[in-house]
Amino acid sequence: MLTLKGDAVFLRALEPTDLDFLYKLENDESVWEISETQTPYSRYVLKQYLDNSHKDIYEVKQLRLVISDFENNLIGFVDLFDFNPKNNRAGVGIVVLEKENRKKGIGTEALRLLIDYSFRNLNLRQLYANIGAKNEASIKLFSNLGFKKVGVKKDWNYINSNYEDEILFQKLNK
């Protein structure tokens, strides 16, 4: 069994040809809340990011993988961030760009592949996710994959002139 290949999608490293998709995603204001983005990204900055995406997770402490179907259509990204090899943990993020690709099991499969990769190949002990308290779809996704709610950060994010809670989820590799 290949760790990064599922039934409907696979995860792969970023390629220079991903620039247009990355540009579209990073400049889509509807997902800025998730990534805590406040300003658009230029193609130049994103090209530099892609040019450096080959660097090892142990060097840059993060890993972004493309979610692709088997017809090589780009669907979204999964990320490991705040990679901490000393304590064997990392944060996890996922975004499926187009709404028509959501609620089809794509996110579940992609996140499951990333979890398996993290525990099997990176020998991580735990993964965590920070999810806005109103993001019901992500709460359901992570909960269904064994992440447990371990805390609430009160009034953590300022969104649309209101402070909103953020929930901390954790999954241990036992």
C-alpha cells in the first residue's frame, strides 16, 4: 500500500505548474479566515514559495501537499505546520478549494492519508488542528478521523467585527 495514494485522491509534492492553482487558492478571500490571511499574494511571492517547496520538512518545519484526483485535477492542499521533531508533533490543515468538491469524502481521504504518512513515515506521536468554533464541517471531519477536542481558545479570532472561539483538536498515535 502506498501511503499517499487513496481510492479517489492522492497527495503529491508541489510542482512549478501548480502556480495558477496556488494563486487562485491563496487569493480566495473565502478561505482567508482559515489561513489567517489578510492580504493577497502576488504571483512573484508564490513562485518563490514554489521554488523553495523542495526543502525538507526538518529544515523548514512545514510540508504542503497537493490533493489531486487520478485525472491530475488539483482539488486542494493538506499541510503540516509547526513541525516539531523533538516532541514528535505537528499542526494539520486542509483546504478543498471548490465547493462542489466538498462533502464528497475527498477531504476525509486526503486527511487520512496525511495522518497515516505523519504517523508512519515521520514517526509523529501527535497531530493537532485549530478549528473555528463555527466551522462545523471541519469539526465533523477531524472528529470523524479520531481527533479529540482538548480545549477552547475564547475570543481567539476576530472575524467580521466579532471575536470567535477556536477549538483545539488533538490526535495521538498510540
